[in-house]
Amino acid sequence: MKDILLNSENNLLIENGDWQEGASHHQHIELLLTSLPGQWKENPATGVGLSLSQNGVIDGFIKRTIAVQLEADGFKLDHLQITEKGISIDAKRI
């Protein structure tokens, strides 16, 4: 999947005066995880709001929320693991 790419500050990646495009699979997943529900005007239910779970209990609810959001965005989730060191997601665009 190709899309317009963002830099580390989530601004448009511009090189030589032009927007850059490329593989955006990981970028889409990152935006789903970091977005809060209500931030996407055209899809107000989109977003996991992972930052709200920081220093909290990781339970089945957050895992289910991630799985549902990925599926709603057209991904097939093959593997999801949440540890103290981070999140590991293996998902493919369907």
C-alpha cells in the first residue's frame, strides 16, 4: 500500500519541494494506535488512544480494541503481543 508519508513529527515528508510517497503499512498502524477516538472527523470512532493506557493495566480490552480498529481499517491481525518493552503487531492489509 502506498500513501503520502509523514515524518517523525507527523508532518508531511517533503524532499526536493515535493511530497514523498511510499509504503505506508506501518504508518497507518501507528496512526491507529496513537489517535484518540474523535480525532478523525470523517471517522469519529477510529483510534485506539494508546497513550491513555500508559502506566495502566494491560488487559483484554486494549488488545480487543487494537484488533477491532485494525480490522475496521482493512488489516488482518495475525499476531499481537503487548509487553513492558512495547507492542509487537503482525498484520497484513486485506
